Amino acid sequence: MPDTCVARVPVFAGLSEEDQTAVAGRARPVHLATGEIAYAATDPTSRLLVVHTGRLKIFRLSADGSEQIVRILGPGDFTGETSILTGRPPDDYAAAMDDSQLCVFRHEDLEELVRQHPGIALRMLSTVSERLSATEQRLNALGSHDIESRLAGYLLGLRVTWLEGEGVVTLPMAKKDVASVIDASPESLSRALARLASRGLISVGEGRSVSIMQPALLQRLADGA
């Protein structure tokens, strides 16, 4: 079938090509410019948003108005499942980090799809469970690890390209957003990067490139050892 968001999403992976085409027919395409809000907390409607191209950041707002990034979504990822399952408005925000194309399902359309294909609901619940587990691990790290340990764990969690024994990662977002993810200020993040580099664990390259020089020691740091 054509390259659609439905074909990319794991929760729809078990459907036949014919059923995937039918599901795609229920999706409403939505284009977002960089920085545009996909939904806001307390929006009255319940929708499932699937990323076809681009990226979305899911975030909450603190009392002082600053953003706390919860996760970053790329092609094939989805959000809004909690509102769909409970019928309640969202309690977070979603905004486009790049020029993005989404497929949007209304609450009633997704309910009909789940009735026709119960496996969709099971795979969706599995994804939600994985997210909850990741959130618990993150909260544990925030409570028990210092910023350098949190940064080490974050770097090791990125996609690594190995070149002659060195792992090269590219930060997927601006450093201020990385700081938000690991619950640090941009200044604290910059100091932590410098300290890890001074210890020979990493090397900070141009732009968003970071080389992992000693992965075993970096992993020990991430584990709080």
C-alpha cells in the first residue's frame, strides 16, 4: 500500500493491507508548521494523532510557564490515546518541532475501528504500558541520580553510529530542550557536557554531534555506579 501513517504505525501493523487502507480512509490529514500547536491541555475534543512526517514534542507547563518535555514523537509514533480511552480532555500539550504531517482520528472513528479490530486496542495498551514503564524509570533517575548520570543515560538512549570504536550520537533537539527532558537548566546541561568531556567520556562536536569515547564507563555513570 502507499506510504501512509497507518502503514508506519505498529498498532496497525497486524492488519491486512485491505484493512489498513480502510483505516487510512478514516484518518484526516493535518499539516503543522514548525512551532504550531497540535493540541492543548483542556482541549474539549478527544483525538488520536499519528505522526506521518516530522516530529512532535509532548510537554507540560509548570506554574511559571516553562515547558517540561515529556517525550518526542517521530514518524509512526502517536499521541492522544489517553483522551481516546478515557474520553477526558488532554492534560498536556503537543507542538510541531518541524514542518509535520499528521493523521488524525476522531474518538468515534477509533471506537469503531477497535470494535472491528480488537487487536488494535491490545497493541495500543502495550505501547501505553511501555511508556508508563519508561516514565517510572525516568522519575526514578530524576530522584536518585545527579545531572551527569541523567545526561549519560540520555546519551546512551539515543541511536548510536559506531565509527572505529567510538559511538557518535546526534542530539535530536536543541540543547535547551534536552535540558528540559533531563530536568536541568540549559546552563547546567552545558556544564555537565563539559565535565563529561573533561573526564574523557565524551567529545562534543559541531552542532548537535556528541561522540561517546568510553561507553562502558558512561554506562556505569548512567547506572549510578
